[in-house]
Amino acid sequence: MPVMESYAKIDLSAWTKVGEGGNGITYENSSEPDVLLKVNKAGMNDLATVKREFDLSTSVAKLGIPTPGMLEIVRVGDAYATRMERIRDKKSVFRICHDEPERIEEMATQFCKLGKALFATPCDTSAFPSRKETALRGLDLSSWLGKETCGKLRRFIASVPESSGCVHGDFQPGNLIVAGDKYYWIDLGRFAWGDPMFDIGHLYLSCVVYASQRQTQAIFHLNERQLNLFWDSFAKAYTGRADHADFDREAARFGAVDIVVRNVYTHASILHKIFFRIIVRRLMKFF
Ligand SMILES: Nc1ncnc2c1ncn2[C@@H]1O[C@H](COP(=O)(O)OP(=O)(O)O)[C@@H](O)[C@H]1O
Ligand SMILES: [Mg+2]
């Protein structure tokens, strides 16, 4: 007899929306002030996707990386959702940059410092996926990028040195929240181990390549100039150099790889494929 898994059902009418990211909407409930409910949008709310983020987050906490505790997977209508520890009175690093734009450089430097600590944390390579292996798998799903582009990307990914430090997977300042003087990494569904440049490529996409798009600015609460300033300050802090053109080129190459990695985690619609092919083709000049 198959074992039936049962998940508690949650009635969303008792919950109030408090936040929204690229994939999920978060809710609070006054009768459980220390609990946050995260319900992903359609296409990302199946059991496998929700369980992956839940399990990875639980494993990340065991590495000693500060992250809100995962409590329980539940059902909200047809969707699966997560009840987690709610960090009260938190702000994301991007939200701080929006509220106090004069602090963008300071916050980028802090984001860099905490990012470096994350990258320097040895990952459990048996419990987490290899980002390099995932990138190669993503390439198998990216034939729509064209043979020549895929060939170049494959050679590039294969040349990335092995490294067993942590990578976040959605490394951008909306996913670092702070309450008082305590910082927490959130949104860990793509956590892995590998070269830090995989994460830095993702940040470069967020703050430079997509910065002119209204949707990006709405999710990150910053305008194009502010996103670019965040990148510039991060790159200076990371490299220790005012001139970081070489670093930017390397980040652009890893940005193209990040688009390939994305295909493993989310289904690309025709429109997405057109959009991402334009972006990747633009980034190929850095190879
Ligand atoms: N444990 C938490 N405590 C408080 N706020 C949180 C917590 N987790 C996420 N949030 C907030 O919820 C929103 C979306 O969360 P996130 O996990 O980043 O979702 P997405 O996958 O949509 O990016 C963000 O505004 C974030 O600041
Ligand atoms: Mg997020």
C-alpha cells in the first residue's frame, strides 16, 4: 500500500498579505505572530518545488548559515505552501537602499562582506547540488540558444574550477533581510556549492543587465541608476579595486550561465525563450 502523505490545509482568508517576491507571496496571521506563510505563484507551487526549498533551507540552517527556520509544508487550495519562522520588523537590503538611498554604497559593502562569508562556508557536497553540474544540465535544456552559443557556454562551464563553498542561487539583496543587527539569507530554493562567480553572475544580471526593465525596478524597489550604483559598490568592495572592468566581464560570462541554470528550475515559455536568447546573445560578446 502506498504511504499517503497528508499536509494540513490552510484557509487563506485568515491571513493577510505582507510581502511579495519574484516567485511567492507572503502572509501573516495575527493569531500566530511568529509565523510567515509563503505561497508560490502558479507553476512554482507543486510539492516537488516547495519541498526542495523547504529541505534546502533546513539543510542550510544546519551549516550554521543564518536563515529563518522552516516549520511545515501545508496546502493552500491546490497549492503547496510553507509555514516558516517570521522575522519580525525586518527589512531587505534592497528595501533599505530604497528608503535611504544615501546608504547604497554602505549596504553593497555589507552585502559583499556577508556574501564572502557565505562563499567561504564549506558546503556539504553530498547533501547539496553542484552548481556546475546543474549548469551543464541546464545547457541540455537550452538548445533554443543555438548550437554555437551552447558549445561556447559548455566549454566555459567545463573550465570553471571546482570549489566546495556555498552559493546562494538567487544572490541579490532582496534575499538578505535584517532585523536589528542580525542578517538572514532567505529564498534558498537554488542553494548549491560551487564557484562564487555563479552567484556574482546572478547579481550582475539583477543590477546591470536587467536594471533598465520596469519589472526589475518594481521587484527590487530601486531605479536603474541605483541598481548600477549597487553593483559598482559591490564590485569595488569584492575586488578591492576602483577599476573592476575585468571583474564585470567575468560576471557577464557567469550571467549568461545563470540564464542556463534557470532552465533547470523554471519552465521557460516561448516569450521567455525569446527574451533570454536576446540577453544571452548580447552577453556572448564577453566570451
Ligand atoms: N522568514 C521571513 N520573515 C519575514 N519576511 C520574510 C521571510 N521570508 C521572506 N520574507 C519576505 O517575503 C518576501 C518574499 O520572500 P522570498 O522568499 O524572497 O520570495 P520570492 O521567492 O518570491 O523571492 C520578501 O519581501 C521577504 O522580505
Ligand atoms: Mg526572493
